[in-house]
Amino acid sequence: MISIYTFIVLVTFFCILLTILLFGSLPEFRGGRIHRLREFLLALPRRVFGARAVDVALAATKRLEAPALWAVPLGYAGLIIVCEYFFIKHAFPRLRAPAPAAVSGAQFAAMYIAMALPLATFAAATFADAGKLTKANVNAALARYRFDGIIFPEGRPECRTCRLPRPARSKHCSTCNACILCADHHCLWLNNCVGQGNYRWFIAFLVSNLAMLWYGLGLIVGIFRAERLVQQLAQEKQATIAAAAAAAAAAATGSWAGLGRWPDLLLGRNGDDGLRVLFCLALLCATMSILVAAFLAQHARYLYLGVTTNESAKWEDVQYALDDGELFRYADPAPATDGGDTSTATSSSDAGRVLHTPQIVVQVTEAGTFNRRLTPAEAAAVRTQNLRLVPVHSVAEIDNIYDQGFLANVRQRLFAAPV
């Protein structure tokens, strides 16, 4: 029978592997080691078994796609429940008086809350409406966010699947088979999209998981420190006066000498299987807390920038077009020189000028045409104000109209009323 130690190690390895597969395609990792590792892992089955065998296997399991999508959420819920069971079984007796690591009743209440919140927010984020667009709410969604003319140009064709207009900041999810307002990403952990309707629950899910992992790790560390103290006191009773004095001197100077063999304690070599289980849980808490903290920090950055995960990828495409010299904007006419020259050449100071409102940005394709047609309002502004086409030299010249400041972005994403 597999040991709890082996089980926790395998689960940790699986979580790291799954995290690479899920997040390795993010723009931040593009071209880096994590992205290359993800591409290698995705190509590995075809290299080992052959492309035809993999295609046949995928076709055979196509019918099981919908039920299989629930494997990850159910696996997460099962893992949390199992880990909490082992924590209650092996940690709670060591946290009750008169144990050396005993905590107060208030802390026990906090532990129960910390263990319940991840499952509660998980259920809320999983089953809440992510912001699905329907005929009944699409007009309200169209009025919520303005088209910026860059990553969400006005006049986009309707969704070919949903047969609905596509509001700004919306995206069709092929997995959910629906258009989602303020779509962030499709989360395999939830088997649900993350959008305007459930983004608050998704953030609460991350925060509650991180709090549980950190709190659990801190409690387990406290248990080991108390157990080590008990061992040290027992050893000091049996030691000579000289040995006890040497151990005290080593402890006073911050040395690890004289503190015993920590590996024996951590790995349960003293015959205490409960400590071995707690050590495995501590490893899992430490590993997963790093991943959850990184993911939460990434979303805090997105809130600061006023973008979603989906929009961050679109802005990466804008940056690529800018680097290739394909991005242009309409700007106010250049001031006339002494000779009356009104050349359309862009000066170094022109790059830093405030973009005309409404901003009109276009991408020139390889064929020399624009990537989109100007709206009637844009065409009228170009004609009546004699705007000229100039290259964009920096993303700073382009205004992200959805960035209203960090606090306003938080209110908009987390506390906005559903459409």
C-alpha cells in the first residue's frame, strides 16, 4: 500500500506539472523556460507513442470530454478534504491543552474557518454565472464598456456561435459554449469561465487557499518546534551537567549544534507516524502556497493595469505589431514651420503627445491595408480635424481606457452589479 509520504510527493509533483501546463502559455512566460517546458510536455506523447496513436486516443475519448472536465475540480475538492482529514487527525491532538503546542479556542475556530472557506469559495466560483451573455442582457452588456478601438474595435461581427453582438471586453469560450462579459480565462480548476459574474469569487478562492496554506504551515511548524523542545528537555535531563551547559551555549549563539537530529523528527524516525504525515502536509503547503501566491500576485498586477488575462494577451499582440512597425494612430496636425511646411514626418516630441480623443489606432497589414474600417465617427473626426496618420513608437502613446486606477479597477471587477 502506498504510504502517505509517497502520496503527498506524487500529488505535489502532479500539481507542479499541471501548473506548468495551465500557465506556461501566459504572455509573461512566452519564449522562456517555462513556456518551452510546456511545449515539450505537450509534444512528448506524440514523440513517444506517435501522432496517429495520440489522435486515435483523443478521438476515442471525445465523448467523455464533458465528464472528464470535472476530473480536475473533483480532484481538487478531494485533495483538500483528504489533507484536512489528516490535519485534523494528526495536528488537532497536538494543538489541544495540555500539549506543548496548544492553542486557544479562538484559534481553533479560526482553523475551522480557514479549512471551510476554500471549499465554500470554490463552490461559489464554480457554480456562479461567469457573465454569460444572452439576448436578454446583451444590450446592457454593450452599454457597460466602451469600445477602445484597439483590442476591442467597434463594429465587430456578431459571434458566429451565439449569434449575439460582441460587447467590448467579451470573449466566446468554446468550452462553456457561451460569450462571457469581461472574460478573464477559462479555469480548469473550476470547470467554469472566470468573468464579470464570478471574478470576485475567484479572487476569494485564491485568497482563502493561500490563507489556509500559510496558516496550516505555521501551525505545523509550531508543532515541530514544540516537539523538538520536548525532546531537548528530555535529553537534557539525561545528560551530564557539562553536556547540558554546552547545549545551552550552542542554543544561545544561534547554532544548530546540540539540538538533536531534526531529520529524525521530521521524517518520523522516532516511531511517530503522525509527525511524518504532518511533515508531508507541510511540504505540500509550502509548495502550493508559492504557486497560489504567484497566481494571486499576477491577478493583482492585472487589476493594477486594468486588464484581464485575455486582454493582457491582446496587448501582447499590440506590442508585437508595434515592434514590427505596423501600428499607427491619427494625431493632430503638426504645427507649421517658418516656411509653412506641414510635413507629416513624426518628430521625437510627437511620440510623447497626448493621443487624440477618441483615440484612433490602426494596424497596417502586409498587404498595405488597415486591419479594420474606421467607424463613421472616426472617419468624420479625421476629415473635419485634418488628423494625420503617424507611427506609434511606444505603448505609452496608447490609452487603455479600461484602466481607471487600481481602486476603481477593483470596484469594477469585483463589485460591479451583474448585467
